[in-house]
Amino acid sequence: MNKTVAEARDLVFKMAMPLRDIQGVEKVLCPPFPALVAVSALLAGTDIGLGAQNMHWESKGAFTGEVSPGMLAEFCKYVIIGHSERRAYFYETDESVNKKVRAAQAADLTPIVCVGETLEQYESNKTAEVVKHQIHSGLIGTDAAHASRLVIAYEPVWAIGTGRASSVENAEGVVHNLIRPALAELFGADAAGAIRVLYGGSVTGANAAEYFASPEIDGALVGGASLKVDDFVAITKAAAHG
């Protein structure tokens, strides 16, 4: 929950030109709902994608304060689903994540589905149990034909906004040993291999290259660093060279 419309427009205006000069990597910005239209106009004609931070699974109805997939599809190609802050503060569940993924696919949106364990779960050695359950319950029954367009973001909750990033070894181990096999159980090995898996959690311009050097990590879901032009551009450059 950062940036007014004017502030978001200013940030994206400063970001757009250096981002356009970075080739060979997919770039997506996900501003708050009120800024989507303004940012969409700034990104028109560029190779920078636009995504939303959340959505409801219903297409219309008496759901005051919610935003439908169709409303987003007018401007967006992507939508973040199941972010840890949505799970922690707004009672997002694996079941609601599943409904949202199905609805996003039906609206031709690309879901960026977040999974990850809390500090308590991490220290109790429950990472495997938690991540496998989130993948299975969040994606079971979704459209297998669109599986290759799914994006999964592994975001260990204990690393978000704390400055305490997961080690590359831990992140790539979770992707290789937990996330890919769980995706293969649902969609088959070929589709699982085509699904992009990102790392999110205190990614900065200083540490991004370490993550992108791993063949298991396809990109990053960037939080606080995305609010700083130089940091986000540096992360994007690292992705292009990773």
C-alpha cells in the first residue's frame, strides 16, 4: 500500500526509460488499484507489462470494495494472487487462492501465485509440508491447458520486508525439491518445467545476481526495492544478465 496516483505516475515515468533499454527479460509493474489506469497509459507502447496486486474471483455482483477479473483485464495482463500479506492480514486461504487462479485464467490473466512459509514454520522444519500443500490446494483443478502461463513466486514470509533474505541454496532447494515436483504431480513434468518460478523476499540490487545465477530461479517478485528506481533497474539488469 504505497504511492498515490501522482506518486506512482512519477515513479513509473522515471523507471520506464531505463527499463525499456533492458532487453531479454520480462518486466512487470504491479501498482495499487487506483494507479492502474494512469500507469497503463504510461506503459502503452512499451514492452513493460502491467499487473494488479489482488482480485476477487467473482465476475460481478454485490461485493462492495472488491475488483473483478474483467475489470483488471481491461488494463492488466497479470495479477498477484495469495501474497503472504493477503494471507496473514486478510485471511486469504488456499481455497480462495484456487478460486482466484481459476477466475484469472478464465479472464485470460496470468496469475502470479505466491507460496511460502512463516518463520515459525521454517524453524519447525515445516517448509516442505506448507509449500506442497499451498501448491496442491491452490492449483488443483485449475486449467491445465494454461499451466505454462502460470507464474509461481516462492516468498518465504520470514524474509519479506525484514532484510533477511533466504540463501540462494535454500531458495533453489525449495524450488527444485518441492515446487517443481508438486507442479509435476498436477500438470506433468513438461508443463512443470515450463512454469516460471520466482523468488521473493528482500531482493535488492546488491543480491539479485546471486539468485538469478541459479538455474532453478527464473526471476524475482520484488517488494520494497521496486519503490526505488535505481534498485529496481539494477535488479532488472541482473535478471537480463543472469
